Amino acid sequence: MKFKKLLPLVTLTSIALSSSAFASNWSSTALHINNGDQKNPFTEQESDTTVYSIQHASGYDYGDNFFFIDYSKDDTTDGYQDSDFYGEWYSTVSLSAISGEKIGAGALLDVGLTGGINVAGDAKMMKYLPGVKLSWDVPEFNFFQTLVTAYIDDSEGVAKGGAPIETNSWMFDVAFEYPFTVGSQKFSFKGHAEYIAEREDEFGNDVEAWILAQPILVWDMGHALEMKENTLLLGMELQYWHNKLGTDVTESVPQIHVEWTF
């Protein structure tokens, strides 16, 4: 990734980390490692792929921050995920917090205004995602949130060696975490699912709407080993991607998932 395309993500990440360091009420930073046979959506060839991800979440008096940066490496030299970076960053301001009054009723806990940015390395892709996040009170879940945003393109395009520029679109995302126990062992079912609506690329080709779901089932191995809870997790993530990257390719990939919270 060219530094000028990475710079906005690095800057926003630094802001989020600085915020969490000096004003956060809570924060969590973790290393995720996933391994499975992912498809190149342009050739449909499967490759053994490992994705290393740094994820950070933090909350402060007026909202929260979340970001992740993925580094993907597969065993096939084909120009796709050979050694590539991808990142997303979101910051949300709580309307309840800034107004001093509860915004929400019934199962709706809060409404937030969100700003996001998605950046991809080899594709030289950049998207802006302003929108609204709803936080829900779902019994026994640690959290359950829905997010609706615009999906605004600011990519470099084919002329500068990247993926084609696309028309603007919109996204719907659901994120959740459900903890449970079996005997003395602790588990969690968590993840997210997103829908991104169809659009066109700079050549007038259709980019199909896609559904990407990444549910994860993890066992708290650290707790079983008498370490601090939610520090070392082991489990399985299923990556289901219908119309991967806007193509007509669909994949369903089980992946070994390891998670270490710092």
C-alpha cells in the first residue's frame, strides 16, 4: 500500500488510540489470527490464507471507537492477497450522551452518529461511511448493534493502478456477542454480517450487492488454563461471502480462529 493511502487510516488509528489512552472508560486491543482456504473471486482458485488482524475497541463519555487492520497472506502468487493490507475505522457519538437525555425506548438503548473509513492496499480503495448506529437491549447478549451507512467511494481507480472506481452505495451491518457456559467452560458466539448494495464501476459494469457474514464460535482457553478470562480464545470462524467483492462468486470458508487480548 502506498503510504499516502495508508496515512488516513494511520492518522485515525492514532486518534482512536490516543483517545482511549487518555479519556476512555474502557478499551480492548487484540490480535486475531484466522486460517482457511479462501477464494480469489476473479479466478475462483482457492489458496491457503492466513489473516493477521489487530482490533481495537474503546468507549469514552460521549461514544466509542472501533478499528481493525488486516494483513493477509496466501500461498498463491496471483496478485490477490499475496501480502495485502486492509483496514476499517469507525467512531460513534452517542446522542443520549451529548443530549443528556435517553434517546431510545423499549429495546432500543441508544442512537449514535457514526463516521467510518475503509482502506485497501493493493486495490488502492478508500470508502467513507457516515451513518447511524442503533444499540439494542437483547437479553443475555453482551451487545447487539445495527449500523446503516452510506458507502462513498474515493478510490484512485484503474488509471493509478488500483481497482475500478465505483458509484456510491449504502451498507447495513449487524454486530453481536453472546456469551454462554457449558459446565465450567466459557464460550462466546459473536461476529457480524453486512449487506452492501449494488453499484457500478467506472466502466459501467455492475458490481453485485454482497452479503458477508463472519460468525465466530470461541472457547475461552485462557480461563480453562486458569489465566485471566477473555485473554486467550480458540475457536472457528465461518466466512460466508455471497458475491465476493461484487463478483458472482460465493464462498463459505471455515477458518481456525485464535484471539489474544493484550
